[in-house]
Amino acid sequence: MPLDIIIGTQWGDEGKGRVVDLLSRQADYVARYNGGDNAGHTVTVGEKVFKLHLIPSGIIHPQTIAVIGNGVVINPQTLLSEIEMLHANGVEVNPQRLMISYAAHLITPGHLALDKAQEMSLGNTKIGTTLRGIGPTYTDKVSRSGIRVEQMLDLARFADTLQKHLEAVNQKLTQLFHTDPLESSPIIQQYLDYAQLIRPYIGDVSSLLHEALKSGKKVLAEGAQGSLLDLDHGTYPFVTSSYPTAAGALLGLGIGVGCEGRVIGVTKAFQTRVGSGPFPTEVFDETAQRLRGSGANPWDEYGTTTGRPRRVGWLDLVLLRYAIRINGVNALTMTKLDVLSGFEEVKICNAYRSQGKTYPNLPLGPADLSPFEPLYDSMPGWKEEIRGCRKWQDLPIAAQNFVNKVAELVQVPIHLVSVGPEREDVIEVPHP
Ligand code: IMP
């Protein structure tokens, strides 16, 4: 009864999409459990680059069924345009291949407007959100005034709910943020149209997955964002509003604890972050430019959703050990090792220092990292381009040493290493 959960161990953008894509070759179901279209998963298949924000990237495999769980917040416009884009690229999407939980929440233009107004009002202290309405939608969910997907099944009530929701939004927009109100009727009409198109996909994801797991099917839970953006366990308040950690998979899909399987953590060979918040190993100079890339390629470090240049830095094992602990990670995948090619030396932060004391682990969670200075281990780099490598033995010894060193320092095996954007650019790491 295997349930494998793929989680990001950093601030998102670890390359989970391609790991999911790889593992979903053997999966029967691929399930998104948190976040919304703030995520961006890029999968490259031959000439085609699929950028998906909402629908699990596993859908690209013809035999997998994609599901979107109750923990996800859904912008119906994004959902429908992704269905269209997949169709246009020859990927079949129908209610037999995609199910959306009745209990997922809907994002509306009201939530988008509130996200923008809130960020503007914060000025210098803004979170740097993706402006996709994520925070306000989860806020409504928690305050028990959200709009669930199941409401699309009763159009008269749906229209009434939308009307009340937009009145509440307009009150906030005008009175709290002193901005223009939204015009309700076109939004309501649009959402009624969306409802007609989305209704066939609505179902009981929890029940579907329960039966699937009971009958020995393989389920892959696909996390969005990363552990350090988790609402409870991340760099609060510079976090997202959902639970990207492994526990979030159970909560966001309605699966009980105790399912066999792995928690696969994905880490880049270095560190990136979009938006504000602490980042102890951040670099700014020429090193940053090399880690980030020029932006000319889809795999360079520019946000898939927002296009913003990502902040970059050296791999931080203090944070990786933390992510391993809070998720129960028992296998790691390292992505983008090829980006480190050509550096004279590569650095790994293995501990922090503060007031003369050394911390291999966080003393009190990651919210306030300002007292810490990173302590680096330096390793010799490698000059060779490694994109063409397909076998472990093909990698330069210095690159092998880097991977082995990280695994040893975090005490979790690294099973896979990716060395380029293509599906085939993946190397299995041999284990005795
Ligand atoms: P929100 O999720 O749009 O509310 O943004 C909250 C924080 O999470 C911001 O720092 C975003 O940049 C970050 N964030 C949200 N989604 C992603 C993602 O998929 N990758 C990386 N960062 C993300």
C-alpha cells in the first residue's frame, strides 16, 4: 500500500515537478495536496516545456490519474486554461483522469484584489507573495467564510455565496485599504460559467485514494512550495498559507496516518528563494549571477509563476537537516548539480555561529535566522560540463564527493541526482 510523498526541503522551486514526473511513470495516482497556482512545476519532454501551476505534473503520463486534494486552493480560470493547454499539447484530460476534491477552496478575483491590497499596505515589510490570492483564500477558509468547490454543484446557492463574498471583499477593499471595489455581477456570471465546466471533475478524493491504497495502487503525493515556506514550520511570517510538509499531504488529501511508503525530499545543490525573508547563505556577487543564470533558459532561476529573479546562495545543511526532521525524509533527490560545474570551489554551510557558539542544528526553528552567520565547508569544484552524464561513474570525482558529503552530513541517502532540465538528465546514485 505505498504512498510516496514528494516534498521540497527548501523555499520551493527545488525541481519537485521533474522528480514527480519521473516517479509517476510507476504511479497510478498523482495528487496535489497544498497551495494553489502560486506553484510552478516545469517538466521538459523533448521539445515541449510544460509549465503547470495547479494540475499535478504527473498527468503528462497517460496511465496516471491526477487528483487535487482538499488542501489546495483553486483558481478556476487557471484550472481551465491548464486543461486547455494540456489538450492542445496532446495530453488527455477528462473526469476519468482528473478529480478535484469537493472540499478544496476557490480563489476569486476578490482574493486576488485583497492579496494585492494587503501587500501594498505592508510597504517595505511585504511578504513578497505571488499575488495569486493564496493568503486571503486560506484566511477565508480558516475563518469559515470560504467558498468550497462543492458549492459549484448548486448554482443558485453558489451565486448567492459569491454575492455575499464579494460584498465582504468590497467592504475590506474600500474601508480598510481605501481602494476601488470590484463589480460583482460579471464575476458572478463568470464563476457560474466556470462551474458548468468544472462540475464533472468534482469528487471525493479522500475516498478515491483510500480505495486505491487499499487495493495496492501506488499514490504519489506532490507537494508544492517547500518546507521552509510551511505556515507552521517555515520562516514565519515569510511563508505561504498552507502546509507543504509531509503531514500536509495526509491532511490535504484526507489520508490516514500509517500508510507505507517513502518521504522523498528534494533539494537543489544550492539554495534559492523568491520573496522576502531570512536567507543566511545568500550570495550577491558574481557567484549569484552564475547560480541564477541569465534568464535566457526556462531552467534559470527566475520564478515560474512570477518571473521574478530568485535569490540564490550556497546549500544550507542546517536548514536541510531541519527539513528532514520535520518531514521524516528517508530519501533525498538532489537537483541542478550541473549548475555547480565550473566553480573553483563549492561551499556547503554545515553549521551556524552566533555569539561564539556553533549550531549544527537550529536552536529555535527558522523564523529568526538573523543572529546566525553561516559556517562553510569548502570543497574542490569540477570544471567538466556534466549535463551529458547518465551514470554515476561518469560524474567527476569532485562532483561525486560533493553529493556523498551532503548525504553523509545530513545522514539521509541521496538516491537521485539531476544534471539538466531534460527528463533523461537524471543519475541514479548507487548504494551498497
Ligand atoms: P503566497 O504563497 O503567494 O502567499 O506567497 C508567500 C511566499 O511564498 C512568498 O515569499 C512567495 O514568493 C513564496 N512562494 C509561494 N509559492 C511559491 C513557489 O511555488 N515557489 C517558491 N516560492 C513560493
